[in-house]
Amino acid sequence: MHREAMSQLIKWKNSNYKKPLIIRGARQVGKTWLMKAFGEKHYKYFAYINFDNNSRMKTLFHSNLDIERLIKGLQIEAGMSIQAENTLMIFDEIQEVPRALTSLKYFNENAPQYDIICAGSLLGITMHPGTSFPVGKVDFMDLHPMSFMEFLNALEYPNYVELLHNRDFPMIKHFKSVLLPLLKEYFFVGGMPEVVSCYRKTKDLQEARKIQLTLLEAYEQDFSKHAPPDIVPRIRLIWRSIPTQLAKENRKFVYGLIREGARAREFELALMWLQDAGLLKRINRIEKPGLPLLAYQDNSAFKIFLLDVGLLGAMSHLDAKSLLEGHRLFTEFKGALTEQYVLQELQTFNEMKLHYWTASNGTAEVDLVFQWNDEVIPLEVKANENLQAKSLKSFVQRYQCQKALRTSLSDYRKESWLINIPLYAISQFREILENFDQP
């Protein structure tokens, strides 16, 4: 399957200043597949080392971290010669051997000729007391679930991918009757690679749902395996409260919905653990849209979303029949699935830092706000075709924004201050923004 992240890996390979690369992301988002596919396509050889439950590697890295010695041991483990000029070293589940993580510093300083790429599930990668993390000695790349465009590619609809990439909106409008049902399928199936692969082969939504439920169960099992025992019950309480949190009109996270009488200080560590694991996405409220946005962030008010729209539907027991009932799927949980989808699409651009805004009196809200060069861009998410934008207009007038975006089920349209992007084309927002001032 095609992954957009491959282009980032190629850019890393061709850089003259590259360091060992750690791919971060939740379990099962496709890190292992991506690393192997990259090694196979762009190197003569690749040496794959899995550190999970590997006592040999624990012993190898427990001793001194002399590079020549390590290379000899890795060659024996991989059963092949490792040549700096043509071999990619892949360290999978590197967090299972903390000393291997430390060794990346010495590879960077003493043997930069070796190309090393690592998978690090956020479940535990920085959580080993006493481990020397190689700060400043590694590069990072975040991997997310598959986007809608990657989903279309996987289902072998390259013509629609090209159509959206070209942003030929008069032509796109003619194919809305095809793109909207495909977007509904994506809302249900989501972007977890194993689920997408199953759906591609079977076109069976129930089979896809079975895999989603298995993944959710595996994540819950991981809580006990990787998290500190004293916060595991709180992690589970937060995790199971997600559908309830998102079913609210304003979606602001409320500790009282986890458990009656719950307070922030009781659940801060558990919430942080889920974020570090890549299982939850948190966006904070901003008090006003000043630059930089982080300076105006309200850390006490935030929303949380799941890592994947399909998993959110599975966690919420969303019935596949919703695909057949008009636009019901887009309005489920008061539009939370749609907001989850848009957040997910925008976060594939790793440099994006997303926030939201509410007026101090609570009378107006803008779903997403982000910094674009030296501008603040508000983005309103509509789960239906009602395009009244009172809050967005209020925000633009109050803070004199020059540009604003809305995404909805309606077709592309442009006004002097606002562009409406169809939900199925939100991946093109960057190019649309870059050409905002063009007629």
C-alpha cells in the first residue's frame, strides 16, 4: 500500500545531515511495513533486527557500546553483512532494549556513515528510568493512520486521488456522488493499515469491524503491560469515557464524565500516558489568536480525540447501517466523527499544531485554529450542508483575520474572506491556502 510518509524517508536518506531516525506512532499504524518497504525499494540491502523479546540483543547492548563490536553482533543476528554504503539497518521495537536506544548517540557521533531507522511505539519508548535518551542525536518522524487519500489509493481509485490532487473543483463536483460514499466508507473503516487491507480484500464491513475491536482490545492489554500499575485503572477510565466526551455539544474534556467527583490532578498522568502512547490527540483552547498561538494556550481547557476515526466508530458501536442512512454518519455524536476525521487529516502534516477557540462567555466557538506562516487561520467543521457560520464570522471580525476556511458536505466555493472545502478534499487545504489570493 502507498504511504505518503515514504517521501519523508527518501528525503531523510538523501540528506547530508541525517541522524538515526526514530519513527514514532501508536502500535499498528504501519511502522514495520513502512521501514521494510523503504529498505527494499531504496537500498541494496536492509538488515532487520526485532528487539521484542530478544535476549540476544539485550545481552549485546548491555555491554559496552563500541560501534565495531555492535556491528559484528548485528551482522550475526541479521545473518548478513552490513556495509555502510549500501545497507539500511532497521531496529524494530527498539524501546524493548533501552541500551539500544542509547547507542544511537554513539552511532551518530562515531559512525554517521551508517543509515539506521528505528520503530518506537510510544508505549514505553521514553519511559525507562535510568536510560540515557539520545537527545539531539536522532531525527524523528511521526506516523499516523492512513489518510483518506491513502485509503483511496489502497482501494485502487488512483483517478480520484489524481482528481483531488489537481483541485479541479468543477470536475470534482461531477464526481461528488462517488466521493461522498467513499468518504462514508473511510469514516467506518478508518485508516489502520490492517483494517484497510482487510476491507480492500473482502469489502466486508463486519470483517473490518472485527479487526478494529481486536485492536482496541490489544490497546487495553497494553495498558497493563507498559503503564505504571498505579495509573492503569485511571487510563482505562479515560479510555472508556472517550465516546461520552465526544458526544457533548462543545466536546470540551470534562473530568466529571470519567467518574463522579473526578479531579484533574488524579488523572493528569494517565491522560499524558495515553497522549505519549499516540492513542489520544489533545487540542487546547486558545484565549485569543495571537502569535505564536502557543503563548495564548489555555492548558486547563482542551478536547481529546482518538487516533483513528474508524476506531472511534468501533469503540462507540456505530452500526454499519449508518452508511445507508443519508448523511447520518457525518452527524453522529453531534458531528464528532467529522471533527475527528478533519483533525486526523490535518495532523498528517506533522508541523501542524492545532487549537480551538471559544469566546470567554461561551457564545461562540471555532472548531480548529492553526498558525500558517505569520497568520492565524480559523477552520470551521460542518457535518451537514447548513453553512451558517456565525461563530466563524464573529471570530474573523473580532480579530480581523484575512483568511478563513470551512469544510463541509457542500461543494467548493470561495468568498473574499472564506473558502469552503468539501470534506473529501480537506487534504488539499495547504495548496488552497497558498493560492488563497488568486481568483
